[in-house]
Amino acid sequence: MNIHDNDRQESLPGPRASRGALRILSAAHLAEGAHPELSELEFGIIVANNAFQRWITRCMAAAGAQELGATDILVLHHVHHRGRGKRLADICFTLNYEDTHVVNYALKKLVGLALIEGTRGGKEVFYVTSTQGGELLARFREVRKECLLQSVDSELDDAQELTRIASRLRFLSGIYDQAARAASSL
């Protein structure tokens, strides 16, 4: 949706909040019927997801790795998490990636850049961050602190509220996962 779509929506009959205010939607036809607020939420998720991906790629570029995409960055952070080796299946499960090829490609890219290392354990490969990968993530953390955390301190400083929002997002992911399974069987 661009600014012109929003302007055009004002003149079209469509979903309005109970107070008569225009809902911010990407698809008014999805807001018709029961639960029109869900379409509004979905648009918020779309916009937030795109902003988050843009943020992490630019933060990582400022930390010194311009060549990493959003998936690469998420995989690198997860591999580094708690300093334990991670298998491909574990990474896909935790990050909720259905397509293992996408994550496997990211792992190969990160190995090629010497940011992670793979070690065989039987039939499995366990990935851990290299010293270079750990140093990159330390720089990422510093850029994050400088550029992002100040906004959180002033606008989102209620830790309980952030935890509640995170919990609701995980709950929603479960609902969408279940709906995806149901749609696959149609």
C-alpha cells in the first residue's frame, strides 16, 4: 500500500472503526465481515516486518557486513544464541522457517564468510559462531544500542508491556501456523 492507496480508500465505501475513523488496511476486501480488526492487525504486521528487516540489514551493514540479508542475520543471531551448536532443523523450527533450503543457503553463506563454523556430529552438522562472527555480533549490538535503544527507552520503556506484546505475537504465529496447515489440506 502506498500513500495514494490510503487516499483512495477514504473515498471508497469500506471498513471503518466503530467511531467512524478510517482503518489502515492493505486490503479492504479482507476486512469485510467478522473481525475486520484482524485485517488492520495484519497490515500492522506487514509494515512492522518490513521495517524490522530493513532495520536489521542496515544495522548489520553499519556493523560491517553489508552483504548479509535479513534471513542471514536472523540465522547468525540464532546460531550465536546461548553459545550452543545448532542443527539446521533446530534453526528452522525456532525461527519458524518451513523451507529448510532458505536456511541452509544462509548457513552456507555464513560459513563461506567465516562467520560461523559447522562441525559434524554423526549425521548432523552443528553450527556455532566463529570468533569473527562473535565480533561482528558485538558490533551489531553496539549499533543497536546507539540507534534503537534510545527510542525504546523513551517510547517503549514498559518491560511488562513489551513482554505482553511478544507473547501475543507468538500466540498469533500459532494461529497463523494452524490456519496454514488447514489451508494446505483444502
